[in-house]
Amino acid sequence: MEVIIRPTAAAAADLVATLIDRAVRQRPDLVLGLATGRTMEAVYALLAERHRTQGLDFSGCRTFNLDEYVGLPPGDPNAYRYYMERHLFGRINIDRRRTHLPDGMAADLDAACAAYEQAIADAGGIDFQLLGIGHDGHIGFNEPLSALRSRTRVKALTPQTVAANAPLFDPPTRMPRRAITMGVGTILDSRRCVLLATGASKADILARAVEGPITAMVSASALQLHPRCTIVVDEAAAAHLQGRDYYRFIFDNEPEWKAFH
Ligand code: GLP
């Protein structure tokens, strides 16, 4: 695990967009794991702009989103399919048949979860997984006590997650209480993962995930087991990290990061 601290949320999002940009240019048939949430909106805006002005080409990519609410049709303004269409897919050149989200409307949800795992395997696995973090430490919708080896399945959301996301629904009571999410094990199988966290409200949970013990109580702490995981944060989200000076030293001195200075 490596931690990169940028001065602002905008600079952190820019660095993540650049990592994705490079990965897509290096490998035009990249299998990209995607995340939703407010934090990612800045990243997707930058990718759309790079597509428009710098020829960033997504036509060969395949995408798999982390999660989707149970019971929301794709056209619902709160469905993650709708979010992706609005923030990314509708603004870049990607073939919709190559974009995948779990089917929260399936009559047989367990079968839909198994089919999602199979589709990821058929694509050859996820090359680059983008992640956010919830205030309860979730990645995707892997709420506390998600098994560290869990696969795609239906998960009941915590009251904390409902409180965080319900204001986005009209009325807030319309928010589903369950979602389909890739498992922690599914995420750990990705070849590279990048977690973006910004803002002071993420500082405490981020420190627990990065520097605390690996525990199913904080799903993001499982990323300590990932062979190639980069955590990108702004100063506000980095505030509770004990190792800040060391992380800055790495960013300032490692050749890999020179281009970002
Ligand atoms: C959401 C998503 C996560 C996301 C997290 C943080 O509910 N299921 O994938 O990373 O919660 O969201 P935000 O960026 O809005 O804080």
C-alpha cells in the first residue's frame, strides 16, 4: 500500500484521473472497475474532459461497477447506472454493451450476483479498480463485518450509510435498504486498485483503514492485503495519518511520482 497526499481535493482527483488516463493509453482494452459517490464526480469530469480535448479513447475498455441498489431500475435518477450515464458514460466514447453494473432488479438476486462474478472472470479479471470509502469504512457497499473473502452478493446497508446517502433521494425514505456489491475478495483480486478519499469527514475512517489493524469491521482495511494499492488523499482526509511525513517523502523522492510534481 502507498499513500499519496495532495494539497486539495481537486489535485487529488486530478492525480487519480491521470493514473486512469495512463492505464487506458497503455492498455486500450483495459478492464476498469468503477465506483460511484460524490468523491468520484470530479474524477469523471476530468476523464470526460480528457476524452474531449486530449483524445482519451475508451472504445476498447470494459467496465464493471462496484455496486447497485436493489429495486431501482437503471433509469431511476438514484440508480448507479443512471449516475454512471450522467457523469461518465454519456460523456465519453464507450460502448454501453461493454459497461456492467450488478442487476438490482433481477428476480433472482443470488443468480444475478453469480452472473456478475462470472462476467468479471470472462473479461479476464479487473485490471484497475477505482474505489471510494464510506464513513463506516465500506468499499463498494461492503458494510462492517463483510467477510474479507466475500464475493458479489446482496448486502444490507447500515443506518450510517442510509443517513449518508438518503438525502440524495426524494423523498429520503425512498432509499433502498439493500444493495448488490462486489465482495471484498472480488476487489482484492483486481490487479491494481486506487482509493480516493477527500475531505475532513473521511480523516478518521481513512486512518483506521490505512494504519489500523486489518479487520472486517473496516472493510477498507483489507486493502492492506492488496499487492498493488494506492491511496490518494487530500490534506484534509490525511489529517489523522501518523505516517504523513513518510508518505510525503515517498511522493517527493520516488521516480514514479516525479511527473506529478
Ligand atoms: C457510496 C458507494 C461507495 C462510495 C462511498 C463514498 O455509497 N457505495 O462506492 O465510495 O459510498 O461516497 P462519497 O464519495 O459520496 O462519500
